[in-house]
Amino acid sequence: MAFTYTLTSNTVMGNKRIAIGTFTNSAGGTGGEVVTGLNRVDFMTLTTTGTIAAPGELVVNETLPLESGSVTIVTSADIVGVWMAIGDGVI
């Protein structure tokens, strides 16, 4: 099971920071931890990419707001996608 993620961009909107990236599950992987670079995460969304519809759901396995920038996600096996987190702190 292998899970990887990237932080591809970040910006400021009003008084919030936004972090955007990708995630990849391979070899039967079903999720992992995304380190967003934020000090606090108020909102996070996950979307699959690719040509095959994802079976099951994508889950942010945390209670938000989260007083940390590390978010655990759970997916079906071998899913690839993008994530976006909104919160506070420096990236």
C-alpha cells in the first residue's frame, strides 16, 4: 500500500489561506495523511481525477475545524485525485 501527496499551489483569499494539491494511492492503498502546510484546517474537499469513476467515497477522516495542518483521508483502493484545504497559518 502506497500513498503519496503533493502541495501544488497556495494562495490567500480574504483572511484565509488555501492549499491545493494531488494525492495518489497505489498498490491497494486506501488513503493516508496529507500535510497541508496550514496551522488550522477549517474545510477540505477531495475530488477524483482520471477516466474511471471512483467506487465508494472519499472521506476526510477528521473533525473540522482541525487545530493541525495534517489531515487523514480515506479512499477506495488505488484512487488518484486532487485536494483543497482552507484554513489559517503559513504555508
